[in-house]
Amino acid sequence: AQVRLAAGRKRHVAIVGPANVGKSTLYNQLVRDPRDLAEVSAVPGTTRVSRSADAGLFAVVDTPGADAVGAVGEDEKARAFASARAADILVVVFDATHGIKLAEEGLFRELRELERAHVVVLNKIDLVSGARERERVVATAARNLGLSAEQVVACSAKDGDQIERVLLAVAKTEPEIVAALGAALPAYRRGLAWSATKKAGATAAAIALAPLPVLDVFPLLAVQSALVLGIARIYG
């Protein structure tokens, strides 16, 4: 993981999921240039084609849902999956107020079959009242998707709440993309660098505890060197 952080060249993230779950809103939180902003509305299917920004780092795609019918719905879904296949990592977005039903379960299975690294995001969590109810919603969504609650990131893309948790989940899942995230999103560099530092610290502690007198200098040096190079890449 340390070597992949320091030398990784992956840079394509696709935001995918059913229609009207807030994918474009999440995308807009992650782009810097106002000219790259995606149109958003309460009308399902507002995003008809893939859209990218920051030298192709992000592609937002809007799928019509697993139960869509008709030629238009199938065409949009085909475009979404084409973008997903071309991505290095998927951010799969669902709606916290809608929950995970059979259609969402089916779509998630199809996306997993693409064998891409992925992070699951439960958006619109701000519309769920009460901390206990939010925990229940996240736990239920995770169970229906066959995941643990820790594998689901709850956020409010509209307010920008917990967006950094989404990026850190992406960084944890695919270390090779961390440098590209830092280059495209300067506001989140500190969080990405701190995440890398904690991971390196845990690795160094494990090495230090191993019975390798003198020899532990070499793996420790490798870990620290990779960390320094990784942070240098995050900050460009």
C-alpha cells in the first residue's frame, strides 16, 4: 500500500448509482472550475451523458435504475456502465431516504461484477432525523448490500457534509489514486496526507514490534521513504 501510494498513477473516479440520488450534487462538491459544474434538479435522469473534470479525474454518470424500461433508459444505463468500466474506482451512491430495495441490490450486484474497486455512499443522510435513526438506516442499507456498516459512508452532498470521509474511503480502497486526488482537490490535501501518515505509522509500529534486530532498519526506511514521496505527490 505504501509503494502504491508513492508510485500509483490511477486517476479516474466514476460516480455511479440509481437516478436522482445526488450523484451530480456530489460531483459538484469535488470540482474546482465553475464551468465544470453539472446541472442538478429534482427530476430523475437530469444527467444524460458522462461528464468529467480536472483532466478526467472524475466522471459523473446517471443510471436510470435497475428497473428502468424503454430504449432511453437502456441507453443511459449502457453509457453509465461504459464509464464505470473505464474508471479506476467507483463511488456508488444510494439515497438514504429511499433505502436499498431489490432494484438497488440488483444494480449493485451488476456494478460489483465489473470487478472495480468501489466505495459505497449513502447520500441525503441529512433528511433522516435523529442520530439513532441514521445509524439504523446505514446498518440496514449495509446489510441489504451484503456489507458491514463501516463499509458505507453516509453523507449530505448538498451541504458538503462528510465529503472528506468519502475521499478518505476512496484513498483507503485504492492508494494508487491518492496523488491524483491531492492534485485535483487542494482543499483535501491535509486530510489525505494525514491518512497516509497514520497508515505508515501503523505499518512502522508493526515492523518495530517484529523480532528483527538491525534488519528492521531496511523495511522502516522503505516505509518512511514511501510516505515522504507519497506526501510530496499529494502536494504536487
